[in-house]
Amino acid sequence: MKLVDTFILSFGATASVLMVIAICSFLLPKHGEVVYNCSIAEISPDFPPEVREQCRKLNAEKNI
């Protein structure tokens, strides 16, 4: 391979890896941040009572 081809290939690989890292850092939840789905709060035993109560309040506000 020519030097230019090697440069283009390594640049493309590096750009691809950086793009995957950037996408993952934006899409994955941050450490210590928990997101609950309120649509299953009443049937899931894993939800703390405080979360269930907050989901009830949010659902009541949404239905007004």
C-alpha cells in the first residue's frame, strides 16, 4: 500500500472509534443517575415507594 492509503485508512479508523465513543457517551446514562419508567411503576417490585409516589403524582398531573 502507498503511504497515502495507509494514512487514509488509519485516519478513518481513528475517526470511527472517536465517533463511537462520542455517541456512547451521549446515549448512555451518567453514573449515579437512575431513570425510571413510570408506566410500570405500579407492577414492578423493584421500584422504591418514593418513586411510585412520585410517578403517581406525575401521572395525575398528566391526566388533568
